[in-house]
Amino acid sequence: MLIRIQQDPFALADLLDGFGDGAGAVVTFSGLVRDDTGEMTALELEHYPGMTEKAVSRIAMQAQARWNLVDLAIVHRFGRLNVGEQIMAVATAARHRAEAFEAAEYLMDYLKSRAPFWKREIGADGPGAWVEAKTSDEDALSRWD
Amino acid sequence: MKIDVLYFAWIRERIGEPRESIDTGATTIRGLVEQLINSDERYAAALSDLNSYRVAADQELVNFDHKLENVRELAFFPPMTGG
């Protein structure tokens, strides 16, 4: 299991080197900085050092136990990230593809609503609005009850 | 009892500090929030609507009725937007 909370960019390929030995399926997901308004140049990601690592580790261990994963990786960045940059990635390895897909979706649902990160849009004029959590993100967790 | 209190995102901006040490006789988080709101309008602006933010006690998400006994670090923050 690999969990990293970092400011620096990373390459998905580096996470996958030797990943999931013995698995039948590997699923990867990358989250990129997207400009919805046409006025955004970057996102500023704030987090809660200490709690972030604990929360992400717990989410990872829950997924690992639930799907008996062969391997799992989560990298999540913080700080200032330009449009188009990779914010985060998850990778799951399992015996079968359904487990790998489901575990990746579970990780994403929980990272969205239970990992202590907050995003703010940065435009040409400087910091703008904080990105609001969507109720649909919170609702998404109920499907795993 | 003194508790380290941390603020994040727009809560931090409204209060104007990332963290502070608060002396309180409150027994629950709800009681501490009431104390803060009554002490200064900055806290009222940040913390009045309990539905708009979350709280963690010693880095675990808890509800507002959580007891403050043995809590060293509290954090107030908006709903998370990771991923």
C-alpha cells in the first residue's frame, strides 16, 4: 500500500512500477484541475496536516479489507495547482476487475467527502471562491452502507 | 481548560487566524462554539450556522455534542472537497 500527501507533481507511471504483482486487474484514476468557469488559472488546495494522512490511511484500509485488494496506491497533492495538472491519483489491484473498479470508486467517494482538503479557485486577479462540497458527493457515500 | 483550536478555508478567513489556544469551561463542542460566538462577531460570522461546517476532535470527525474532556486539538472546517 502506498499513500502520499505531497505538494510536488508525480507521474502515474512511477506509482505503477511493480504495482499489483499477482493481481488480475489494475484500475487507475487521475483527477485533474478543471476550469469550469473559463476564468480559472489554478486551484489552491489547503489541507489539515496530520488528519489528512490519518483519514486517507483509514479510507485505504477500509477499501483493502472490503475487497481484499492485492495492492492500492493513493497520491493526493496540496498547494497551488495549475489548470490541467494532476491533483491526485488512485490505483487499485485485485484478482478480478469488478473488485478493482468498485474499490477505486469507493476510494474516490470517500476521498471527496472525508479527506480534509479544501479547494479555492485562483483567477487572473488572485484568489476567488472556495469550491463548495456537493450534496451529491455526500449522498454517494450511502451506496457503500 | 485550554484547547488548541484550528480553522481551515473560509472559516480561517472569517476568524482571521489559523489557530489559537482557547480557555474554556464548556463541556461539549456545542458549548465551546456558543462561548466563541458570544465573545466576538468574527466567530459569529464563521460558526453560527452549524450545518455549514464540520468539526474534528483530535483529528477525528465528531458531532457537536462530543465531550471536550481529554480533547487536545479541535478543528473547524467546511465540508471537505478532496479528490
